[in-house]
Amino acid sequence: MNPHFKITDITLIHAVLDNAEYGTLAVCENNRPYAVPLNFVRVGKTLYFHGAQKNKKMQVLTNNPYVSFSVVENYALIDSNFSSTEGLACPATQFFKSVSIDGVVEMVEIRAEKAQALEALMRKLQPKGGYKPLSNESYDKALKSTAVYRLVPELVTCKFKFGQHLSKERFEMIVSHLQKRGTKVDLRTVEEMKRQRIGD
């Protein structure tokens, strides 16, 4: 990874995870990979997922609990001519924030932890509330039939790509083009570019 892009600040890493509505869980069985997008929630340093008790994902995890999980927060697409006048396709790129986590998945068996994890997921995806707390006994049957599992991280990597490595001239050229194009994501990207810029 380009050292300009590497992020180690745990607060920034957690912000990416908390802003993402879903991520992609990659598992492997018998040297055959399988990746599935799913909702998740972070509680402390642990990620929680839920799903059916019997499906392909659960079968694979039972046989091999080692996984890789990733989330991406997309920013602006950078057209090739935004940073070059040579007419080449090569400068085209995407600016983004990403987090990848390698670790082990563990099944959650205790009702209280299941309820806590799903309650946290509800707060994340439905912050307005409007539902009974999952500690309520009316959820007993649903909690019993729902699989909840935690991902305990062993390796966490984070990458922010916002042109930090570019010359001042190319950097400012991209900023100018993004401001001219002027979409909401373009302007948000410009703000992040300036925030992440290291030196001139």
C-alpha cells in the first residue's frame, strides 16, 4: 500500500465502519472463495452480523471461521483529463475510503449478547427508533431462530485515497475540475482531499 494512503488512526477507521450500511464478507471452503454483502454493526472493536441459521454462509463458517471483511466509502470518480493533458486513460481513478479486516468469526450463543448486537444494528440502521427494545421477551422466538456472530479482528488495514501523493499542480488541477463539475459528491471529495493533503 502507498504509505500516503495508509490510515492508522482508530477513530478514522471506526468512522468509516460506522458510516457504512453494509460490507462484504469473504469466506473460503476447500479453496473456493465465497463473498456475500451484509449489514453489520461495530460494538467497540468487534463487528456483529446476523442471518439465517442454515444457509451457505453459515455452512462455510462452521467449517472455516477465518474470514476477510471489507467496506468501501466511495467518493468522486476522477476522469482521466482531470489530472493530465496527454489524452491518456491511465490517470482515471476513483477516490475512496476503505477498511479491510481479517479475523475469526465466533457464534454468539448468549441471548443478552444477541439482543445487544441486534439492538446496536437497529440503532445504526433505524436511528429514529420506533420499536420495542430487543431485551423484550416478545423477541425470544426470533432471537432463538436468528444466527448472530461476531468478527474478532486480527488484522485491520485502512486506506484513504484522495490524491495525497500527487504534485501540487496535479492536485490543484483535480480540485478545479471537481469544483467545476460540482456534484454533491464532487464537492464532498474536494473537502476530503484538502483535509487529507500532506504538504504542498
